[in-house]
Amino acid sequence: MKKYQFFNNVLAVAAMFFMAQSFTSCALFDTEDEEEVNLTGIPADKDATPDPIVTDENTVIPNFQYMVEYEHGEPVIRLDLTGIQNPNNLEWMRLCGTGSPEQNVWVSVDGMPKGFTVSNSIDSENHRVVNVDLVFLIDNSGSMGQESDTLAADVVSWAQKLSRSTMDIRFGCVGYDGRITGGIDFTTADGLYGFLNREGRYSTSRSKGFEGGNAEELAASTSPYDGYRDQECGVAALRFADEHFSFRPTANRIYVNLTDEPNYTMGREDLSCEYVSNIDNWPTSKGTVHTVYSADTTSTVRNYYERPWLLSQYTGGTIMTAPSNFRGVSLDVLPVTGAIQNSAIIRFANARELLDGNFHEVKITVLSPDKTVRAQRTISVRFTD
């Protein structure tokens, strides 16, 4: 009996040891899982602090691109933002995330603070590539000759300044008046230069006619956006590019609308700036519109025509006014230049439960340490692999 009792005791102890090891293994697996996620350098959510309260915003958080990356088998959410400007000195902010003593940006999802890292494109040690698909929307009505000439002259040197090792930029163009009159799908800076400087093209004719591999397809797709001659509609050009250009799914979409006229809706709600204000029509991933308006904002734009810079206000882009002769204006001085050069990538982990096909509320809060820069934005996002 004693032998059997001893044998049973040994079995009981072995079973207890096996169960203990099983629980320990699960705990270790979870810990290893957490450590594996943290191998990406992303702080844990437990280290995140709640979003600060912002009541009187004085700057704008732009629309952003979002995507899911995988590291060590774990999903990592990536948010790509163009630059955020300090309204007090017009400098562009370097964003600092979780754990930084200079933290000036916070992220939460469905009300839960997330631990995250920030990679700023201005930092030489940043090796994450920022993809940018940039489209010029060019009003090519008769009064826009100098704007077109400036763009044609500057685009290559400007693109070379923007094309850092951490930036992959492509360029497209849509020419418009009351109709879509020309364009080229995404190409290099040299390709855009060639399009704007074709033989026999000058002034406003530079952005007329279609070029590129899908030129015939683009030319055949303009009629749904047609309006009245000499009644410029920037929203028509914006929607034409959105619906027919070959955007990369991982690229920040940026538009620059150069015009000296109001946005003529021609009585159509789908060609109104308000169309872009509706997140169902224009989710944040569709991009940001920057406006260059070369006319007197007080006299040219009347109440019954839309102010074209509403596109920038609704999407988080910048607004620049210029003299009608475009004197002193170059691509280098456009606010969009700083916005691109000061892009940032926010990344957070522990995100598997967010890939459920449902919409999640993503809140980004910006508050400088001295509280002089303040902004907050909440957007519904459905994350997909």
C-alpha cells in the first residue's frame, strides 16, 4: 500500500508541477507577446497618459492616412500626418509622443489612451519612408497665366528639395475652368515638368490637354464634372483626381488648389465644398487640400459663390493668399512645402482587437508644453489589413 501511496503522491506532485508549468507558460507567453510587441520600440498602453483637455483650439490637425503594418506577427497601426503649424510663429512642430518629457501629441482609440512612437521626417535618424501623392489643381482660366508659369518653372527644383531619403513623392495635375480641361496622372517631377512645358504650351494652356499612359481614359471621363465655361469649380477637379488617378493606398494624399475665383457649384451639391465636409463622402484617408488664392478675398468672393479655401478648412490644409500678379510667389514659399517637409508617422501596437471591421473613434490631441499650441480632432476609422 505504501508503494502505491508513494506512487500516487508522486503523480499528484507531477500533475501539480505540470499545471503550474502550464500556467507559467501561458504567463510567459503573454509576457513574451507583450515584449515582442514592444520590440518595435512602441510604448505599452499602460504607459500612456490620458488626452489633455483642449477647449480653445488655435491650429489644425490635417487629414491623415492610416494603415496596418505587422511586426513580429503583431498588427501595428500607422498614422501618417502632414505637418502641424504653430499659429503664433508659423513654425512647424516636431511631434513628441508617449514617454517623452516634451510630449506634445496624444492618441486615444475609443476613449482609451494608446502608447505610441512618433517618427518626424525632419529627423535624420528617421528611416521610415513617407509616401506622398501630390496633385496640383490648376485653374487655367484666362487670369491664371502667371500662376501657371511659376508652377512650370519651379516644379523640378522644388521637388528635388522635397525629395529626401525619407520621402517618396509623385506628382499629378488637373487643369480646370468650368470643365476638366487637362491633366496627367501620377508621374515624377521631371514628368510633370515635361507636361507643363510641352511645345506650344504657355500661360494657361500649360495644364490643358491630357498626357500620360492613361490620357485617353482621362479625357473620356470628364463629362460628369462639366459645368459652364468660365465658372471655375475646384471641387470638380478635386473629385476628378480622386476618382480617376492611381493613388497608392499607403500614400498621404495632398492637393494644392491654385485659383483666383470662387468655387462655382453650378447648383450641384456634389460639386460644393460642403461635399468634402461630409466624412462619408471624404474620409480622412482621401487627403488634405491646400489653397493658394491669388485675388482679393474681400471683393472677389461674393456670398452666393463658395469660398474655395473652405476645402482647406474642412480637410486640415493650409491657406495662402497671393497678389493677382503672383509676384514674389514660388513653390518654396507655399505652406504646403513646410507641411510636407514636416510630416510625421505615429505608430501604436496592441491593436488586434481594432481589426474587427467596425468603426473606431481615433482622437489626436496636440498641446505644446507651454500650452500655446492647441488642437484636437476625432475621426471614425475602420482599420483593415
